[in-house]
Amino acid sequence: MARVVCCIGDTHGHITKLQNLWHNLEKEIDPSEFQSATVIFLGDYCDRGPNTHQVIDFLIQLPFRYPNQKHVFLSGNHEFAFAAFLGLLPPPPDGSKFSDAWKEFEASEDREG
């Protein structure tokens, strides 16, 4: 039997939208199929929205709440940039600073929340 696969991307710190989407998936997919679904999160969990912490908490809890589902969590460009800003990645070989690029990016983006 084929397994249901759901792909979710670009939550960008919007917990209410993520919760609403999850509720709609639960409602629209057969319960037994939903319980055994593969759910692939495509990254960009942080930035823009006001609830990044709650989005991350929601994702961390999924394997405990839905132990028969398979969860795949990919990093997006926003996670990569944030990790670089925090100094969690090696510096670029040209000597530039990720933090400068991040601050420039932050200043140029329209933000919600």
C-alpha cells in the first residue's frame, strides 16, 4: 500500500498558519493514512513571522504525538543563514562575515509581525 506523503514548506515563524494547515491535513486525509504518513518539512521555519520558537516546538513534538508517521526536516536557506549568523558554520574562505550579510538582508526585507 502506498504511503501518503505531505510536503510542507516555508512556515517562516507563523504558528497559527502551521496549526491550521496541520488541522486541515488531519481532516482531509483518511485517519489511518494520516497516522502513517510521511511528512516532509522543506525548511524556512524561522524568520519573518513572530512565532519561530513555537513553530520549532511544534515540529519537535510531532514524532512524539504521531509516532507512526515518518518526519523529515530539511534546512532551508533561512536556517542556513541564521546558523551562519550564530557562528555555527565555518567562515567563508574570502574572509567575509555572515553576520554582515545577515544584517544587510534583514534591513532589506519587508517583515511581517
